[in-house]
Amino acid sequence: MFGQPDAVSEHRFRCPYCGEAITFLLDTSAAGESYIEDCEVCCQAIEASFEVDADGAIARFVARRLDD
């Protein structure tokens, strides 16, 4: 079973546009997800995707620019 029901994890990374350290809240109750969220500093849209391991930890996280 992946993650725990209603599990949320704060993930810190650098914005692919402005390079500032930002955080996204990720729902780790599923095996993985992909979505678009704005940078809290420069307001550019970031495509974020992640995978969760069997223990509910983030196994892979990718944040990319939409203009690539």
C-alpha cells in the first residue's frame, strides 16, 4: 500500500525559473502524481511530478519549466 490516507509531505526544492528555494505540499497518499503549481516567489507555472515508495516517502521528484 502506498503512503497513508490523507498524508501530506512538504517538499523543498529550487524553482526552475528564478532559482529560489520554495516548497510544495505533496499528497503522498497515492503512488505518485503530476500537476502544475505556481512558484510562490516569481509566480511562474511549474510542472511538478513525483513518485512515492512503499513506505510513503518521496522516491522521485521532478520540477520543470513549462516553456522548455
